[in-house]
Amino acid sequence: MLQNPKKPRYLSLLIIAIPLAIGLFTGCKKEDLDHHTSWTHYGGSPDQSRFFNAQEITKENVSELEVAWMFPTGDESPYFFSPIIVDTTMYLMGKNSSLIAVNVVTGKEIWIHANLNGITRRGINYWESKDKTDKRLLFTINNTLQAIDAVNGQSILNFGTNGYVDLREGLDRDPTSIRRMQAMMPGVLFDDLLILGSAPGESYFSPPGYVRAYNVVTGQHVWTFHTIPHPGEYGYETWPKDAYKYVGGVNVWSEISVDPERGIAYLPIGSPTYDYYGADRIGSNLFANSLVAINARTGERIWHYQTVHHDLWDYDLSPAPQLMTVEKDGKEIDAVAVATKHGFVFVFDRVTGEPVFPIEEKPFPKSEMPGEESWPTQPIPALPRFTKHEVTRDNLNPYFPDSIKQAWNKRLETSKSGLYLPPSDKYETVMMPGALGGSNYGNTAADPENGIMFILTQEHASLYRLNKVEPPKINLSDNELKRVKTMYATTCKTCHGEDMSGGVGPSLLNVGQHVIYDEFRSTVINGRGQMPGFVHVDEETLKALYRYLGGNPATFNFRRNTETKTPEGNVVASGGAKIKPDSVKRAPMSDYPEGVEHPEARYTTEYGLEWPGLAAPPWSSLLAYDLNNGTIKWSKPVGQDSLYVQGDQSKGAPGGVLRKGMVVTSTGIVFATAKGGKLYAFDAENGNILWEETLSHESNAQPSMYTINGKQYLVINATSNFAKDSYNHSKKEGALPKGYIVYALPDKK
């Protein structure tokens, strides 16, 4: 399986001196390991398994769960935050983007660190010293890494420089030109290191997504893994010369998993820029779209496997790699498994990187775009896929009205659909699944000792058609105007009105004249107030929309601190460490460096996400994948909406598992959330529903679980708004306010 980077056609896996690698990983002491009995990490534990070991809630009594207490967020904002629990304290977010410490027994507020605008929205990290005298919360905010004292809520100002580390530094770009770097997810802890991914954007010339580790006490940068190799590093030859100077992305924007005992971190790495046209990055493009095992102490690569060569479909690895012990052919194997957006499961020996199940390189169509060289083969695992790979007349949504069916039948005559079809400027490609399809972030969990992986998946197509990028201008071309109007109609109109004059949301008339582009861009991507974020909007469409609203995106002004109203309660601090403004502000990189060979033309496409229910149901499902024998044990539809089948849950819901998550218990229960405010308890053995709840608000965060005084609790963040195609359960009599709902069994009498 050893491969030569100078022959990248067959490049998938590298295994370096395994005896030496094993010798590096003496690991933590056994008594220091997390045995899945706490929830001090985003995914429960460093392995991101979302597995919880407790015996109180069983298949027999789970239907008796009731609300033990709840903590209202105190505002109308949707929150995507996944609570963590340390001893008797829960850390959550609410009250105008404030970090709040709450007693887990009483639900009583302990302290508030207010106005953390720009904080990573999905979670934070907790670390404590061995003697427990130093307890701190680590998080990213406005492109910086900061720390707060977990006991009193105060910023730790001797962390980094004046309380923060600038994450824009050390990326082969001018730091003052970088607008976006922090990921929406928290990092992962190993010993006294915080390992961080990033979200540098998906446009031409976005910064590179290097993975970095920082000391949790000092903020000192310890190591960097160059996801786009530099000269002399392994994989450099899989790119054009000097590609690291202008290619961006190749980042871990989602969930890093760690094997604490061995000291190995597993990186699910994303796509390179530009996602859909790669004429300036000819080659297989390591380490894009790769599962990479690295030494968590040093950042050195141990092995890797590339799941997509020269990606043209935004098929980045986004779910957490799951660490499990599987029994195959009578042998126990410590394995790592990763599910993908395009419906495959790849399984490897956790230490050596050897595939546990066969993987075959198969040929696929060649790109017809000028200058493009799509990769001739792609790796296809022998395991059964869990999504469709094509949209045809025969599998079109049967619940469409006749007019839409006829329109799509005609549209399919001139478009192409199928796995790994390269995008084109001559016709539309209907990719199934697309950028949001299959399994995405938060959508995998595991029973690690029994070799079962649980996958939330959705059949969500993307529609692509490449268009040539024109020079920047204020006036919109016909194509740009069409893209903007399509985006506005499908994304903005419901809240901001047909004529942009407002409705549920504020008026957008000429908003570009009084809102700077950075602020506008941040609001669209990250959300604000009741407005959710739209992370998959590409840069060209954002700029066109800004011009459509009267603005000039060439105007550069980077805001890094904003203040909002201080909430009521025990506010101990506000705004985090104060960030020093840049003395010089430079516009983002917009062209190739001088002297670098590059193609003349650039092409982009919309994400084409407006048809989540394009194909026939089930649209969203939860399935149990038995990796001992490589079979799907069961699959059940999840989610509910009002769009096509009027609440029929047997079909699942279009877009039904995006931002959803799970908890797996040692008693054989899978708790899962899904669209429509659905909360399920499934029997892990056969998929039967043991308990079902309809929340008063949508949950767009990972559930958590904890035990205190022998009592087991399930925590659900129910703070998001229902979509226009969902029933609005917040209007029902007895509906709970937006907040964090804590379920438990009733006390015994």
C-alpha cells in the first residue's frame, strides 16, 4: 500500500515506519482515560463517539422521561451551542451571545460572561490541570483564541498576548487581509494541547486551513500540520508548483477525533478552493478530502487516506471519525471509520491505516472544462453505500405537483446526474447527494466497544452549472442578477419580504449603503438574532447580493469587537479579552502571487441547494452500520415537515438531519434529533422507536448527557426557529420558551 507521491494517480494511503510510530504513542495512564461517563467535550469525549456509559435510563423505562428543568435563553436568538458538563456545572450560551454557567442540579445560574459576539457558535473546550487548581474554558472569537476561568467566568489575560492569540497569523498570508479563520466547531483537547481546525472560506484565494495546536495555559503555538504541503514535504508533488501560496481551504472545519491512549488525532480534511473548478490545482491535491492520522503531540503525519482525488464536488470529510473496536474474521481490530457526504463508509486500522474492508479505484467521466484535469479514478469501498447517487425521472419526488414534475422531467432531459460527474458550463449537473447531502457534521456516533456506527443521513441534491468569473464591478451582469434573485427568493424573501421592505425580518432596502461588507458577510454566513447562518453561500454570490442591496464590497473594514445590551443576571465580565485593532487593514488576496503560473479563467457555481426533496423519499434517515461484518443492520426515517407528505414521518423530512445529532447509551438506546422538533429514542439493536417527543422549538445542536448523584440527564438545546416547511410547535398551548431542556426519569416515590 506504500505509494509514491510522484505517481499521484494511485495516491491514497501512506504508512510510515509503523514500529517507530507505535513507539511514539505511550499514551495517557489508564486511570486518566475518559470512560464515557462524563460530557466535558463537544462530542462527549475526545473520540467524539457521543457514547455515554450509565445504567439508569433503559429501554424499559425510557418512555417515562420527563422535563426535569430547563434554562430559558432569555432572547429570541437561535443558538447552535452544544452544552458541556463539568462536575456540577453546565456551560451553555444564551442571553445575547453570552456564556453562562449553570448548576446542573437546580438549573440556577452561577455567572454570565456577556456579549461574546463572534464566538464559535457550536461549542467550547474545557481543560483542567491535574491538581484541579486551574480550570479554564477555551474558545475562538473574532479570529482569536481566548480563555476564561471556568470557576469565576473572568477572561484569563495572561493567555497569549493580552488575553488572546491571533489565529490569522502563521498562515502564509498577510494576517490583516484575512477576514475569516475560526471554525464553527470547537477544537479537541489532548493533554495540555488544544488542536484547532479552521474555516477560512471557500472562495478563490481563501487562506489555507492548516491544523494547529496551542498550549492551553500559555496560548503558545506548538505545532502546525500543513494540509497544503510546502516544498520538501510529503504530497507537495500532488499540486502545481507553489500551490500553497494561493490555494485555500483543505481545512478541518468540523470535528477532530483523538485516541487519548495512543496519542493519535484523526483529521477529517475538507476540499481545496475553488471547490468546483480546479484548473489551478492540477493533481490529486493531498491532503484535501483525506482522513489523516497525526501524532497529537507533534503534528507529524502517521498515515493518510484520500477519499476523493482532486475534488470537484465539495465532498469534504465533515462527520467525526469514529474510533471503534471491530471483530472481523475472528480478529479484533481497533479501527477508525469515517462516513462521507456522498454516502460511503471507509474503515481503517487505527494505527497502521490499512483498510479493514476492500477499497477499489474505479474510473469516472473526464471533465470537459478548459484547463481542467479531473482525476481518472476515485476510491469506492466495498461496504454498502447509504445514499442515492443519481436523480432520474424514475426516482423523482412522487409528491411534486404535476407542474413541478413536468418542469423537472424537462430539466432532466438537458442536465446530467450521476456520481462524480464533473461540473460543466455547458449543462447543469444534478449531484446526488450534494454539498449538504449524505452524512454531515454531527451526524455520526458509535458504540465503540461493539463496532456499531450510527449515521444520520439525508438525500439532498445540489445543482451545479459553472459560470465564468468576470472582473469585479458594481453593476451586476445578467447571470449575477439571476443568481442573486434566485438566492433572495429561496433564502431571504420569507423573512424580509417580496420587495425587501421587511416582514418578520428588517427591511433590506439599500442596506449595503450603511452596513460594511464584512459585517454583511458575517451576518449572512454566521447568522444574527433570529436569522440562521448560511455557511455554504459562495463569495461571488455574497458580493453580488451586497451590490444588489446597494453596497460596494471593495470597501474594506474589518470589525472585530461589537457590544450589545448587557443581559440581566450575575454578569461577571463582558466581551472577552479586548482585541487590539489592526494598524493597517489590507483587502483579502484577490489574485495569484507574482511569478506563479496560473490559468487565465476562473469559474464558479451556486451551491444549488434549493431542492432538498428532489428525489423520492425517504429524505432523511438514521441507520445502524455494523462494522464487524460490513452490513447495515437497520435504517429508519427521521424528521417531520409540512411540505410534501403533511407530517407523515414514514418518509423522513427533506433536509431533516442538517445540524442534528445523537447520544448513544450503554443500555442500547440511540437518542437522535431531527427536523420538525423531533426527539427520538431508538432501540440500538433494531431501530424500533422507544420514545418520541416533539420539542417546542427546533434543535440545531448536539445533545448532551450527564449523571449526578446517580441520576441520569439528557440535555437538548431547543432554541432554533422552525423552517417555513415545518409545523410551528412553539405556538401550541403549553409550549416551552426557547432554552435548554433537561430530561430525566421521575423520582422514585
